[in-house]
Amino acid sequence: MGTCGDIDSLSMDSNELTRSESEMAGDPVLDKPQVVRRSWREYFRTVVLTLLVALLIKAFVIEAFRIPSGSMEETLLIGDFLLVNKFAYWIRMPRYVPLTKIELSSLTIPLFKDIRHGDVVVFEFPHLDAEYARSSGAHYIKRCIGLPADTVVMFGNEVFINGNRLSLPPHAKQNGSVSHWQQNQRLFPAVSRFSDGRYGPIIVPKKGDTISLDPYTIYHWRWMITQEGHTITLDEEKKILLDGQRTDSYVIQQNYYFVLGDNRDNSLDSRYWGFVPENNIIGEALMVYWSWNPEISVGSIGEKLGSVRWDRIGTIIK
Amino acid sequence: MSSLYLHIPFCDHKCIYCDFYSVAPNGNKEKFDGLVDRFLSALRTEIELRHADGRFNAEYSTIFFGGGTPSLLPPSKVGEILDLLHAKFRVRSDAEITLETNPGTVDLERLREFRSAGVNRISMGIQSFHDDDLKFLSRIHTAEQAKSCVRDAFRAGFENVSFDLIFSLPSQSLQRWESNLQQAVALEPSHVSCYSLIVEPNTPLYKMVESKQVSPLPENVDAEMYETTIEFLRTHGFEQYEVSNFARPGFKSRHNLSYWNHDHYLGFGPSAHSFWDGRRFWNIANIVNYSEFLNRGQLPESGGEDLTEEQLVEEEIFLGLRSEGIDLKKLRRLYRKDLMASVSSRVNEFREQNLLVLDQERLRLTSKGYLLCDEIASTLVLAGMPGEMYYK
């Protein structure tokens, strides 16, 4: 039920984002005439109602996605199809009127469950600067590592959250010891001295936090402040202007999350482009409902079917 | 900007060169623990009394736990003190909260607890990355312990970690000092303080020097080490913002700066000094007497002085030169003192010698000038003051 969209887990090697055309699963159009004749009105009503239910479920409850990259290996494999629970954390108005690009105002009703460490989440890629502009708005899947206000540190192969070591998820992939201690300019934030072997400490922004701004730290925060709808600049005396007013602090307006791919050595994630705003989170990955080799063309249907990974079907994503 | 300072007067043992007030267990652990408890309860009383006074109702930007060895305290106690300070004083939510920490007194777990108690800056007393130096200074840790402590601070989530290093040790070579600096920057501190070893009276080191067991390095070697330090740290991305202090962009110690800016600070604990509205006052430098005073509900102040305007100007000059420059506008505004008018010939001489620069109404030392900080400051003060002031 619902449309099946491409999801990208944004790995280092396959950074390409492709969105395949949406196709309706559970097509409501009947293919055989019924014995009992009904009026066309009735058919029409059935079709419309089914469509409506499908759209509502897709908008609020469950959406299907496909995995095109290896950044979540081996929790998720290329060619997995997943169901994503959009109802896990909240009921949220869809961003657009279904089947259109008409934007709706945002409304979120929180449910009982909060996002937790280790949840595998699907989110819309935040709008960032030039390097990631093409990814903006696409769907991504990563594991949530840092919650709002958490301090995240990566040292060698280990991840620490507020000083507590976070163990590697059971199916995650990580090569031997990370030993790149040279500053890596590609890491977020650009002004940091972080290296692959030594990342952080970095504090995940939390709604209501006051951060102090100076001409150095604004480089760290600028994209978030911009994302929250403000402009931030420096005047000729190098004082900070927020929406044209001088200031030395800023109050964060929404919660953010720090996410990593399970394929730790081959994933473009929060380490590279920053935090995921809460508003961008779509839901929690639920289960693999189908899985086959994506490299085999559907033309060779026999081979394609032979590649079905039956053992993965029904796998609950943990 | 106002600051809070807490003097935690406990050490595992006294190092040979240290003249700060502190007590060590000397084998009697039970008695020592009792003393720590008495001190903590006295400290709470002192905080409450200062709060009740009402004069110190300001916004505080920094809290500093110094000592002594504050990292010997249980993290939960540090948390309780911080909670009390937050309850009694207006502490900014983004305040810089520093804990002086000695390697060998903490592990990852304790550092994690200090951080969750609210500490967000660690000032680590490393002193040297050579075991011989550490042994000479009678430190309790080894070089390897220091490095592992730095890594633990990083794992625990401390972004702001400062190293204290000492140079000019007797028989230390320039190469060995440079190797210290190299090992320090490889550990990626956000801030480094480098002090030349000073032989203070009433320390075991003083006696060792007097009895000719050790001889201090010649002054020219000391100067060479200092110059090397400035140059080395500059090329590694550290900005010198005070004679002995170097920081990466965004990591200058706000607490230190408040001292050098002549801002208000309030000190707690034995021997702690305070500076408020032109008055400097200080506590008894004895933990037993300190606690007894407070148990009776009395402040443990043992002295104070109201600084005259001339003294305040003099301090502005000394402190300003040590750090980010003399604020000429501030001198004119607060003390109606135009330094450029009164000592312009001396200032210009220093500027010609590339020792001083005038930068946006601030008179700042160059790196060359830092070497002669005290001489330049004295010259400016003496040249600018009417003679009789010194006979008061």
C-alpha cells in the first residue's frame, strides 16, 4: 500500500540520487467484470475511496522506500524495499497536498514515543550550501546517534555519547582501526579541526538552547540559523548581525539529530553535512518487505526472481 | 562580565615548586576526608553569605575551580556546588565552567561525571611530556598517564581542554622543551598555558636552589625558550592573548580575560581573592580557620584594600599590557586619563622598537614586546605618574 519512492542512504561511492517514478501498489482498478452489475457511480466511488485511503495511509502511516546505496550495510542492503512507520513519533501533516507540489502548513502532534539512540530513521535531506544542493529534499536513511543536547565524540572506531560508549549495531560494517588523524576539511563543521580518527566533541542543538555567537562560531551555526529562517551576517566592525540587529547569542528554535550510516567507513552522514532538523524526520524504518538484486534487469525476469533474498523479507530493522 | 572563583585547597601531595595554598593527606586519609567534608560545608555557607550580602547580584559569565587539585573532589560534590551557585547567583546559561584537573586523579568515568555536573572546560596540569621532568617537579603522574587523560577528556566530550606546561626547568634543553610543545599540539588542545618555572620562596625547590642542589637556567636560555614557545604555537594556529596564554580561535579563556580586563570577580575558599567596585579583598589562607569562621556564620575575610584611582590606572596598564592591550578609551572614560598625552614619547619609542603597537585604541605588546612586558609596563607607569604618588 502506498507509493514506493527511492530512498538514498548516501554512501561515499554512490552519491548519485535518483528518484524513480512513483507507482501505485495495490492498484485499485479492477481487471475483471463483476458478476453482480453495479452502476458506474459505484465503481467510481470505490476507486476514489480506495485511492483516498491509500493516500491517507501513505501520508500519515506507512510509506514504502527502496534502498539504492550501501551506506547502511549490512543492516540494509542495496535492493531492499522497506516500510517506514511515519506514525512512530508523531502525527504530522504531510508537507504537500498528496500527488501535488502544493505546500501545506506544518502541524505535528507528538505521540508517546520519542526518537531514541539507535533508531533507524528516514528523513528529508536538509537544505544546505552548494556542495549538497542536489541532495536537498531527497529522502535519506541513517541511524540516529545523537539526540538533542547530546555530545557526540568519535575516537578511532569508538563512538561516545556524553562520555558513554555506544556499541556498534549488530550488522554494521567497520574496517580495522581508523587512523587518519590529519584534519579533514570535508568534515562538518568546516571551521573545525576534526579528523576521521578524532571527530567532535560536538553538541547536538536542542530547541531553546542559547548559543553564544562570535565571528568564529557563526561559521559553525550559520546554516542552522539560516535554516530556521533568519539571516546572519557580520558588519564592518566584525559584529554579528541577526536579521540586521547586533547580537552575541541565538536561541535554537527546533531540535536536531546527529545521524550515521551503519557502513561507518563508507557513509556521507552528519559527520560531513551536519544535523538533521526534527521537522525533516519522516519516520522510523520498520521492516524489509522485499529484497532482490537491483543490478539484474527486470527484463531477465527469471534471473531477477532468482535473486530474491527470501531470508530478508520480513526482517525487522533494528 | 563578572566571574566566580572557587579555591579547592586539596592536593594528593604538594609539588616542590608550588606556593599555592593547599593541604595534602600525608598518610592520614580519614582525617583528610573529614577535612574535605568540613571545607565543603563551610564553602556552602560562604556562598550563601555572599548571596545574602546582595552587593554581588550581577550576571556571571565564568566559574573557575582552581586549587589545589579540584579534580580530587567527587564529581557529585562539584555538581552540588554548581547547583548552589546557579541557585544563588545569576550565572549565564553559556557560562564557561573550568575545572583544574591533574592527570592521575581522573579516568573517563569521573570526567564524564564532571561534565554532566556542568563543567565544560578542563585545565589540565600536564607540565611536561617527559617523565624525568615530571619526576623532578614531583608530579604524581607520568607522561603516558597525561596523554591518556587527554584522550579520556576528549572521549568524555570536553571540547575545551587547556594544557599547563612549564619550561625553564633546571637542566632542561631547548630540544626537550620543543618536544614538549610538539607532543602538546599533537593532542589537539584548544588552549595552552606555558609558564617559566619560578622559584618561589617557601617551597622545597627554593631550598634546593639555595643549597645549590639545582641551579636555575640562565636568563638567556629562558628567554630563548619563551621566544620558541611564542613562535611554535603561533605557527600551529594558537593566538597569544597574554604573556603565558595561547588559544585557538574561539577558545580564549573568558575567566582569564575577566581578570585581565579588570572585571569584577568573587572568590570563595581559603586564600581566594575578590575584586569588586575598586576594592580587593581576600580570605584567610588556612582551611581550619576558614571553616571555623564560617561555622560561626562569619565571612572568612582576612584583609582588603580600596584601590586608589592611581592604583587602578596602574593595574589597568599592567593587566592590559600582559593581555590584549591597554584600553585607552576605558582609561579616558573611567579615570579621565589620556595615556597617549602623558607618556607619548615613551610609547613612541617602544613603537619604533617594534615592542608596542597601537591598534584600534588599544596599546598592545608585540610578540617581541611580550618578552619585556614587565619592564615596559613599569616604564609607562613611572613615566605617567606624578612623583609624589609613590611616597603616599
